[in-house]
Amino acid sequence: MKSKTVRKNKRPIVQRTIASVMLMNILCLSAIPALALAEPVTVATAEKKETTSTEAKSTKTAKADKVPSIDTLGLQVRSAVLMEPTTGQVLLSLNADNALPPASMTKMMTEYIVQHEIKQGNLSWDTVVTVKENAAKSGGSRIFLAVNDQHTVEELYIAMAVGSANDATVALAEHIAGSEEEFVKMMNENAKRMGMKTAHFINATGLSRADMPEKYRPEGEEETVMSAMDTAKLVKFIVEEHPEFSKYTTIQSFKFRERDKDPIINLNWMLEANKNVPNFRSFAYDGLDGMKTGFTEEAKNTFAGTAERDGMRLISVVMGAETKASRFTETRKLLDYGFNNFEVKQIVDENTIVEGYETVDVKKGKETEVKLVTNKPVSFMVPKGSDGSSVTFEGKIDNENLTAPVKKGTKAGTVTYTYKIEGMKNVQKETVDLVTYEDTEKAGWFKLFLRAIQQFFADLFESIKNLF
């Protein structure tokens, strides 16, 4: 009896020994091809931050970069905003979301639609426009068009963009949509598409309802309104989708008709070219090439400006300035603030490995995991001279178990980078996808079989280990 007991006690030991040997052989056999085929990914690695799970935040607590506060500018306007268009970052804002009468800055939406129609092939600069009654009766700033006058789209566009001519603007609107009323529908539809939250148009010009020809006034009591923020968004769409805008906005003067005694003078005194014009020399601003002035009794003086220096473009908007001159001096404060204090810096490269999110598991693949990288670069506006090292991130894996075959560029999660600058109200954020760096093919049946056996013995070994 004793000898049987000894033999019984020895059997588990023998089983564990055999299982261990088989497990080691399978592990070694499986590891050899994987080690032979593995190659390092030559991508930049994100700055190390502690992560503890598949959804974690960086723990970096570096001191935030700093810029002067908006209060130091002493702005004398109802509202203002300063934006960098490529990042969409708002660098400065003052009552920027307040819906206010924009006056002739409204015409920028008309300008955008005209250029869009030309780009779509529905219109050309040489198209001849016949003037109708509504345009001929338009008041305010105008070039005195008469019914049945004919001019090209380009001529009317210059009169609108350079001289802010209301009659030229209405003539273009009616030609495109059949009536100003129908054109206004296009304006409001585009505003919604652009994400303009406060903008509402009742005409193509920015005139108040009372100043429109009575016969052509829309029903109701609404007026055209647009916040400084929405105005900046509109300018952003123009400069990004129609970069040729400056061909027209930089025209200093234009003789509309041969018989006209005086040319149309550009109302934008800040044009860089005006540094050679005695009356405007003190307002001229290096790099400024647009965009649109405005004035009504309700709106006071408004101006949307844009300037580019050293490859960086800024968009500024001021509303409710007291005088024609002050809308430009206040704009100078905004643009100087931006160009003196900020630069665009790429913080994260495309194809960056984010620590804590380096790989994701792949079922039934030749490899059991695949590397993850960012799908595009991330750029922020940073104080001049800063390396942007105070950027933090929060990542999330949406799909922890991909099934082979998996194509390169398959999304597995996201990472959100956050950047805070002391002295700025807005926090910069950018979210990019975490995608697979390479293709992962499906494994053959034999490899999947060996892997299953390996997993079986690994589970068995773990169960046996837990007995002791």
C-alpha cells in the first residue's frame, strides 16, 4: 500500500515536469520567428508621461507658459477677437460672442459666395451682370448703378470689396440667386455650415432694414447681426478656401468707369502698400492684405483685418469703434499682441508613439499585437521661444482587441493634447487618432493551433502553480 501511495504522489510531479518542458519548447518555438521578423518603428516618441491603464491622463505638472493679459491692451471697442487660422486658436477675445450689427463686414459673406460660385464653375469673372431695380435703388456707399447697366462680375466684385458699394453687392447677389431674398438664404445656410453661432443676415450688404429700398425689405423686424467670433470664422474660411482674396482686397484704388472723375479708394487704411501714401502712412501695417471695413449708425465703426508675417497669418476683428481711425489703431493693438507674443509650433509629429499606448492586441494575427501611432501632427500657438513642453495628454483605446487581418491606419483609439498658457482665457486642445502603424496578416491554421496549445499549457501551468 505504501508503494502505491508513493507512486500516486509522484504522478503530479511527473505531469508538472512534462507540462513545463512542453511549455518551454512551445514558447521557444513560437518566439523564434517573431524575434527574427521584428523591426523597430522609426518614429518619434512622445515625452514620457505616467500612464496606468488604457484610459489615462498624463501626470506632467510643468509650469504653464505665460503671455501678457488682454487687460494690458486697453481696448476701446465693444468687442474684439484675434485668431490664428491654421490652428483655429483664439489668442484674445473681448465680448467676442456678443451678436452685434456688423455693418459692411456682412459683404464678406457675399464675397465668399461669389468666389465659391466661380470655383464651382457656376460663374466666371468675365460673366456680364445686368443691374436690376433693387440694386439701382440701394443707398449708402455706392457707385450709382442704373437699371439695365451691365458690368462684369469682376468689376462689381472690386467695387464691393474695395469701395464697399452696396449697389454692386446687390447686383451680384441678384445675379447669383435671382433675388436678394434668395441670396440671403444662401448666406444663412453658409453661416450655419461654417459654425457661426450668432450670425443672421437679412440682406447682402449689412445695411439696416430702414436703409434698404422699401419695396425690397424682408418681412419682420430682425436685423443683420454677427459676433466678432463669427466674423473671424468667416474670414478664416475665406483665407483658407480662397487664398486669392488678396488679389482684390489689396487694390488701393480702382476706376470703375472711364467717365468717372474719381476712382474708388480702398477704405482699408492699414494696407501695407499704404506706407507710401501720405494720408495713410501712419496706419499702414506690415503684412496686412485684407479684409473689410464697415460703418452704420447702429454698428459704429467695424473692421476685420488679416496680416501675414514670417509665414504666420492672424485674423483680427474689432466692432463698435468710435471713429474710422480708431478701428485701425485698435486693430494694430491686436495684431501687435499676436505677432509679438506668439508663434505656431508643431508639438507632436505624425506617426508618434504615445507612451502608455504603444500597442494593441490582435486576435488571429501572425503577430499578437501591432504598434500604434498618431495619425497626424499637432500644432499649437505657443509663446515665442517656448518649446511647448507643458503640453499634457489624455488617451483612450476604443478597440483593445482587433481581429486580423488588420490594415495599416486602422483606428484603435484617440489621444487629446491640451495646452494652457497663463494669461489666456482659452485652453488649446487637439484630438488625433491612434492608428495601426503597419498591416497585420492573419496567421495560418498551424500557427493558430500551436498558439492554442501554448495558451492551454500556459493556463494549465498557472492553475497548477496556484495549487502551491
